[in-house]
Amino acid sequence: MHMTVKGPPPATRRRSRSARFVVTTPDPRGFIDITEKLEMVLSRSGVTTGTLTVQTRHTTTAVVVNEHEPLLLEDALAMLDRVAPASAAYGHDDPARRTVNLTPRERRNGHAHCQAMLLPTAVTLVVERGRLALGRWQRVFLVELDGPQRRELSVAVTGS
């Protein structure tokens, strides 16, 4: 096996930048492509080699990398529905039993929380030559499971 190591010389100054951005999700559930927003944050950071981490700040959303193919994304939502259907009973949705983290306009979203637990809340991506090193079909998505809502994401870029 032959491996070529590319990267800056050891004396290169390391940089760290962080940012937050908001996505207003239009639908109750879905995949929102955030790849371009991440590329913009990366461009502003000045980092050309390193990593970018993006994290959702909500418990009924996720961040994933996959193909932007509509039928595949529908299949993924259908799979989540089979595992944690909205029609099932959830203790989280029972105000007679639940005693913590209640808000005045509490949503019946136990299914969305359970679905989100099956997916990552953050992904870390490699940065090469100032771009995300994504594969041919890869895109980065915010997965909305309890919308529409205003969602905030945190991004950290580290490198040189």
C-alpha cells in the first residue's frame, strides 16, 4: 500500500474559527442541504487544510452526510417512521407523567426525539485546499424531524 501525506509544513500557523448560523426549516420533516452554507463559513475562516465540524443545537434534528437523491431521502424518513412512528405512545408526550423540561406550548414530539437519537448530532469533515473534501455525491444535511422551526447550527473550523 502506498500512501502520500499532503499538508502544510509543521511550522505553519494553526487557526481556529467558529460560527453559528440559522436555518428556518419549511416543513415538518425533511433534509435541508447545508453544504453551501458550510463552504461559506469555511471560506471566511481562511483555513485551507484541517477540519470543519458542524453541530445541531436541537434535540429533534440531526446532521448527516449522504447523497442528495430525493427517493433515498424519502426512504430514510420512511425507515425512521418504521423505527419510531408518530402514531406510537411516548411518555415524553404525556403531561400527566412528564415532570421535567416542560414549556408552555409543549409539542407532541416524542417520536422526533427518538428518531433523532438514531442519527448524529454533529459531523466532522476534512478540509483540503480550502474546500470540504466530500465525495462525488456527498452533501451535508440538517435533518428536521419536528418542524417547521428556526434551527441553529454551530460550526468550528480548525487548521492552517
